[in-house]
Amino acid sequence: MKVIVVGAGGTARELLRRLGEAWDVTLVDTDADRLKLAAAVRPFTSIEGDGSSPVVLAEAGIATSDALVACTNNDAVNLAACKEALEANVFRVGAMAADPERMIDYQNLGIAAHSPDSLAARWLELDLEPRRVASMAFAGGRAEAIELEVGSDSPVAGKVLRDLPISDWLIGVIYRDNELIIPHGDDVLKVGDRVTVVGPSTKFGEIIALFTSGQAKFPLEYGSLVVVPLRGIEDLETVFGEAVYLTRNSLAKGLMVVFREGEDSMELLERASRLAPGVEVKFHEVRGKPVDHLAEVASDVGGVIVTRQLSSRPAWWPLAQAKEARLAYETGVPVLIARGTYPYREILVPARPTAAGRAAIRAAIDLARLTKAELTGLAVVDATFIAGPDVADDARAAAARLKEQAAVQGVSVRRKVRRGNPIRVFLGFTTDLTVLGMRQRSVGVKIAEHIARDATSSVLLVPTKE
């Protein structure tokens, strides 16, 4: 993610020290000596110039920036820089009010501004880092208390406290489900926990990295195996090949082949084993069609199901729920409709702040990291006369939050906001894999099911656990 910091004084230098490694910083100041002094804190792109100038901010890349912080000792400069950021649709804008009496001017712009005291950098850091909830220093600045939120991709999620490498820090309180918990060594951290950690300021960076860095987990939160049904030899070069690719490019522990008993079973198993060198392949023989047994097999082993398209009815057919969607609901695991568009170089995911959207985003970010694919976050809104002008701002905000979440894992995101019919918009994008979230509904056909049926590339349907 990219942030422009206007001003290279003490507050800016402290902010640079505290920001996570995911931030690509451009520092703007009129004083070359202050820029050189800040260079000792961390690497950044420096621009010597007036941070209130549209020309200078354009050179700094404001059109593609995710955040701007104005912290000079001149409120006129800070306010002008903030206004330019707002006009450029920069998602996060923060500032230091050099004169506390000017705070109202920032508030009128809707800007998060803070007074120029020793805590200014800390408050600005919290404005930029969504997983850091609160922070305060004590013991003359030698110690610090930080409140952090445990994300779904956090390395500490699901870990026992005594196993965490934090000998110099103490976890004082866990806030979970509106209750305060005084933790013990056997307690386990859960996604959504707000954890207060206390320790020396010298180890600030280490504790932040431990709690807020991200790690890929797909598909382990659903299970450890990729399950693929084979109707016969003809499936080996198509759906089986994509199943092998997914197994190798995810954290799956192996591949489960579901096949029908018959005279050609031995040849099928031998050829499947040869086509998956280095992959642990297990075989499950069934009577009848393999696809009819996917639910029972996947419910036992979990993971992700890879299959060819199962639904034959047109998407507009009344109450015709897609078989792939029903399979995802029944098993509680993702279903990949394999159309052979691998390796995945382009992955498309909706940018939506819903339970289904969050499930899809988590899987898409993990796969983009593991396959080194380009990730596009697409937010679609109705025409202005239907949805109103504010909906586009909400869509841009959703796409920006997706970019922030992906940056934790080092995944870059191309944000796209489009108006129109969501089915047509999604089908109009060229991609290798589309990841869609699914929520159960008793009747009707969802937009995701329409897209899954009509797409020409592979589609991953991810059921929500929320």
C-alpha cells in the first residue's frame, strides 16, 4: 500500500518508525536536511517540495495512493494537502493540527486530526493501521501498551498463549464477545479477539509483526485434502489436472480421487498416480456416479472439491439452484468448477463487506499469494438513478479495505469500481479464476450462481462460516 507523508519533522519520523512493512512511503518536505534525517528511520521515496502544491502531490503519486498524512507545522499546508487527497479519492486521510484551534477546520473536512503532542504519531499510526486498535506509552516512553485485533489470517490465531514467542511482552487482557478475559498460558487466541499487550518500546516492531502480519491458510480452515471425482480416463487431462495444480499451489496435504468401480479402474488409478508426481494421492472407490458421493466424502475429509460443471439447467430456470452451490452448502467446503484455465495468473474477487464477501476475499488473497497471481477486487454498483451517488463511495471504500487486507500478506490488488448489472460486469472481465462467496438461501438463484454457470474460466464457490 502507498502512503504520502507531508512533512518530515519529528512526528513524521516517529510515524515512519511505527508503520508496518506493507506501507510504501513517499515523504514530502521543503527542507532537504529533514528528509536526510528521516532517511535513517526507514527507506522511503523523498520529494523536496511544497506538500500543499497539486503539482508536487501529483509527482508523489496521489492519484494511486491509499493514504495521506499531513503533519507539517503549518495548518494551511496540511489542510491543502488533505483537500487534494479527498479530491483524489484517497481512502485514508489523517493530519496533525499544528494549532489546536484549527481542529474544527479539519473536522469540517471529515479528517481525523490530532494535536501536536508526543502522542500525535501514535494516533496517526492507528488511523492508518486498522488492526491496531489503541496504543499508549508509559514509564517515560520506555514501555508501551498496544491493543491489537486478531485477524483471520493472523499467525497467532488458534495459538496457545504459552507457545507464543513473546518472552519480553505480556498479554494482559483479551476482549472477546463483550467479555474481558484475564488470560492464562493455556488460553487460545481466536479470530476477532482484541488483545492488550504490554512490553518494552524497543521490541515494538517485533510484537506488531507477530500479531498483524498475515499468512495463507487455504484450504486448511475447511480441511486438508482436495477431493476430485473422476468419471473415467477422459477426466484425467481436464479436471484432474486442475485438481493437481490446486493441491500443489495451496496448503492442501494431498489429493483424494473418488472413482467408480469397474473394469478400467486399475488403469485409471495408475495413470492418475503418474500425472501427480510428488503429490500424495488417495483413492476412494464408490458404486454409482462419483459426483453422487462427493458430499459424504467431502464431509469426512474436508478441504475443497474440484469438479467439472454439474448444472445443466439455464441460470434463469425458476428455483433452479446450482448443483455446485448446493454441494458447497451441504459439505461446508469450497467447490471449484474446473474449466482448465490454470495456472492462475489472474484472480477476480468481489469487493463486498458481507459475510459471503469476506469468505471469498480470504480465499482469494490466500490463493493469490500461493500462486503469485494478480488479484483484482471488483465492486459493482447499480446505475446512479437506481442506487444513488453515495453507493459508489461505499464501493470504493470496500475495494480499499480489500487492498489493505491483502497488503498484510504482501499481495497487491488492482481496485475496480463499475456500474451496471453485476452478472454482466463480472462475466465481462478476463480472468483465470473467479472466487465467489456463498450464503444459504431457501429459494431463488443467486448472482454468484449465475456467474458460476456462465463464466468461461474456473470459478471457486466459497461457503461462509458466519
